[in-house]
Amino acid sequence: MPYGVYLSAAGAQAQSHRLQQVSNNLANVETPGFKPNATILQARFAEMIEQGHVSPGLGGIDDVGGGVTIQPERTEFKVGAVRTTGGETDFAIHDRESFFVLQRGDQQLLSRAGDFVFDSAGRLVNSGGDLVLANDGAPIQIDPRKPFQVGAEGRISQAGVTRELMLARPKSLGDLANVGGNLFRPLAEFDLAPQGQRNVVAGSLEQSAVSPTGTMMELIETTRAYEANVQMIKNQDSVLGSLIGRVLKG
């Protein structure tokens, strides 16, 4: 099998992976607080160099390049546009470092999406049913039969009792692992936003950070790159078949 076929196959596989990632970004263009992921492609050495049989940089036949490899995805933590909704329990964070803290089972998750509602039991939950935590680490809950008030900096009051939305500030954005959609799992302990720096506004939502136009252009580019690699495989297969046919006839 010609070495070029393997290079083209590696390119097609990489572009296929990238196509899936770009499509996922585009599918979440309306998801509040969504952060797009970027596929990182990296050139690799030829097989002989990776195995240590040849030194890189010699320029010989064994140093013609080894195609591309796929590196771990990178989340782009860009701040999305903030849209006024008027929803009493919709919240937006007006800084880049903070995240809401949610409870799913026995694990805590972080999110920039503040599209919260009170369920029938009076628990504040997100659109997926995960519990929204207060600064003391307990879920926020009210009596659904009585009125409540939403104050500044993410405070919810009822019958003289005030709860504050927990706002996490990871020490590094690299400490967050994407678990799907607009949710992240903290990989290390995080700090809490101090009083006076709780930049939360009610009645607003942070929108998806995906650029529809830019992502659509990337989708077209990736599709064409994938098709080009597939066409190269077909061309090389055709040339190889023609060569074999001539040898057999001779």
C-alpha cells in the first residue's frame, strides 16, 4: 500500500473528527452559556522517525512527513452576548472568571448558563433538572406557595430568609472538563467569588459563544478538506491498480 494512502487516510480521519466537533458547536448556537470546542490538529513525524530509526531533519525518503494527529480538544471560554429576558430567575454573570455551581447526584458541575426555574417542590433547578447551589453548598429551595424576591448579586429572599447563588471561580480554566452541553466538571478545588465582586444580573442570560457565520464557514472548509483527502485516496488507489494491471499484462 503506498505511503501516501496512509497520509490521506490520516487526514480524512482528522477532518472527520473536526467535522463532528464543528457540527456540535453549530448545533449549540442557541444553547445559553455554551462554549465552543476547537479541534487541534498537529503534524506528525514519519513512521521511521517516530520509531527512532531515523533522525528528523535529514531530508531523506524517510523524512517526508507523517500526516496529522488529533490533539485533545480545547474549550474556548469566550463570553457570549448577554440578552435581557425579563425572566425572574434568569441570571447572567458579567465577568469571565465565575460560574454557577450545580448539583447532579453526588457531583458538582459548573456552568455559565443561568436559565433557572423553581420546580413544583420549590427547588431551583436548571433546564436539565440539576439543583442550583447556594453559597453554603446546599440546594436553593423555597416554599412554592409563597412569594419570593430576587435581589442584586444573585440573592433570592423569602419570608426574611436570603440565599445567594454560589459563584465558583476556578483557579485556572484548564481545571475544567467539558461534560457536554454547557456543563463542566471541576478537576480541582475552586474559590468563591468574594462579596462585592458577585457580578450577577437577574432577568438576563448569557448566550452561546458560538459565531454562526464563522462556524458555518469552518464547516464548509472542513467538509472540503475531508473530501479532498478522500479523493486523494481514490486517486492513489486508481494509480496503484493501473500500475498492477500493467505489470500483470507484461
